[in-house]
Amino acid sequence: MESLNKYTRLIDNLILFSLCLLILGLPFSNSIIEITASVAISLWLFKKIFILRTVKIEKTPLNKPIFFYLIFVALSLVNSKYLATSLKGFTLKTMEHFLLYFVIVECVKTQEDVKKVISAILLSCALIGIDGLWQYFTGYDFLRGYPLWSMGRIKASFKYPTGFGGWLITVLPLCISLAIFNIKDKLYKISGIILGLLLLVSLILSLTRGAWLAIVPAIMFLVWKRGDVAKKILLIFLLIIILGIVFATISGGRETISFYVVRGSAVLHRMALAKLCCRMFIDHPFFGHGVNTFMSIYENYASASEFGGISYAHNCYIQIAVETGVFSLLAFLWMIIALFISSLKDIGRRDEGFIRTIELGLLAGLLAYLTHSLFETNLYALPLAILFYYFLGVAISIQNIGDASL
């Protein structure tokens, strides 16, 4: 029995190390994401099957909606005209995402585990935040050698400013939460303040409008949970964002101003794209066209010239409905509602401290992510999809961890 426990602890430590390396390397390396996620999942499966000799998974508030979501996604294969593409998407994306979720839920078990994961996230924030500013002043980021985007928009190690913005608004609320809520560990509080300001500047310099809008409900959520004492601080954060956006736009000169005037036409483009997606949805409303097939069926509904080339839906919820049908979308929304209900209940029962602070930061980050997903297809970009399920897993796992001295 002692030998069995020894091997189990060793595997758990290796899984946790892989998870920390995954979140650290997520913004700048798809290879790190794929390798570390595969290692963590493989070790977890090995432990379950060959050491614990069970296939039973952890019971969580999200298990039922996840089960139904997977069922409806699997049923979408029936309608798929690109079965190989759909099978690849189901096994290597959908299933991998939820396996990673359960790995995190089962392996992040103590406050020390949470501290290691949060430290890895904060280290990643420092690295990417500095990389973004380096790119702004030198013209290139030092991690991937990517140049500035048009009009001087920074994107750090991400391919596009929108992807950078999606990452920023997910991790920034965690830093703000550490900065404003009461925790005994001053290192975490100081880190939250410094990194919060660093990422806030990066968010402004990314000139990503959807991310600017999406961070607002996250900040307002933290205002609500913090109470009167910190309302002024958080509203100052919001004011800094607004003033920074105005300054960044004006300082960009005529090119930036004209860009945003011209980009008003993007609203019409998105509306036309939404109508196109409605036509796709109406053809297969219940089980969709098949998971992972949006790009494949796109040309059947619109010529490349009509929308300037093949495009994603620019809305995660619409794309879920098109690919896998209305039932899978409802199951996904059920999962989100279950997350917020269970998390808010858990937050309500806790006194101020480290775990409550982290839980609030994670929930605010997920709120910003889900808001941003109304404008972008974050769940269909590898780094941002993994980021969502990673935060989802930690947010649920933390509910089973007791309060301690931090």
C-alpha cells in the first residue's frame, strides 16, 4: 500500500508539473501546449487504469451538462459530410478539452497545488506583459520575433491582437483580484498590483475593441463582490482603461482614427455573417452540420468574394449551434450556468483569504472570456480554448479546498 501511494504521489507531482508548464508556455508555444496536455492526460489515465484500477471520474457540478454536451456533439457526426474532420475534432479537441478539465479537477487538490498553478500563471503574465511592451518599443517581440501589427498594435507572442486581447482579459481579473482583496501573503498582493498594471497597459496598446468591452463586466463583477471599500479603486481601473483607449487612439494619428471610423463597416459585415450562419443553422438545427466542419461547409453558403475569404463565425455560441446544433448549445450554456451558481455559492460561504480571492479572479476572468466570445471564436483557437478549460478546471477544483492561513 505504501509503495502504491508513493507511485500515485509521484504521478500526481508529474501531472502538476505538466499543468504548470502548460499554462506558462500557453501564450507562445502550441508545441508546449500539445506535449504537456498529452503528458498530463496520459499520466492521469495510466494512474486511473493501472494503479487505482478504476475509470470513475470525479463528481463535479458540471458533470451532467458535460455528459449531455458530449452526447450532442457526438450526435452531430451523423450529419457530417466531412466525417474524418469531425472525428478528428471530436477526439483531438472536444474530448481532450474535457479530459484536461477532469485531470485538473482531480490533481489540483490542496492549497499548495493552487499556489503552484497560480504562480505559473503569474510568471506567464510577467513574461508576456514584458514581451508586449518590448514589442511596442522595439517593433518585435522577443519570444517569437513577431513584428508589431498595423497601426502599432501589440500582440506579443500571439499571431493576432485579438488573440492577445482574449488572453489578457482572462488573466487580468486574476491579477486585479489579488491586488484588491485581503490576503496575508504580500508577495501575491504586490505581484497582483504590478502585473495588473502591466497587463492593463498591454490591453490598451493592443487596440482590441472586443477585449475592451469584455473586461468591463469582469471589473464590475469584482466591484460588486469587493464592496464599498474597493469600488473607487476598481472604478479608477475602469477610468484608466477608457482614458488609455482614447489616448492610444489619438496618439496613433490619422491612421488609427480612420481605421476605427472605417471599421464601423465591420458591424455590417458581422451582421451579414450572422445571417449566413442562420442559413447554416436552419438546415440542421438539432444536431448541426458536424463538429469541426464550419470552415468546410462555409463555401457551400457563401462565395469567398462575398465575405473576403473563408471566415469563422466570430461568435462562439453561433458556431457551436451551427456545428453541433441547438441542443449542444443549450448543454454548453447549462455548463456555464452551473459553473457560476456553484462558484458563487462557494464564494459566499468563505471568509476573505487566498482561496476566495483566487476563486473570484478565475470567475471574473471566465466572465470576460465568455463575453469576448460574443465577438470572437476563442473556443476554436488552440491556446484560448485550452485556457478556458484550464481556468474552468481550477475554478471547480478549488471548491473542494479548505481555507487556510493565506
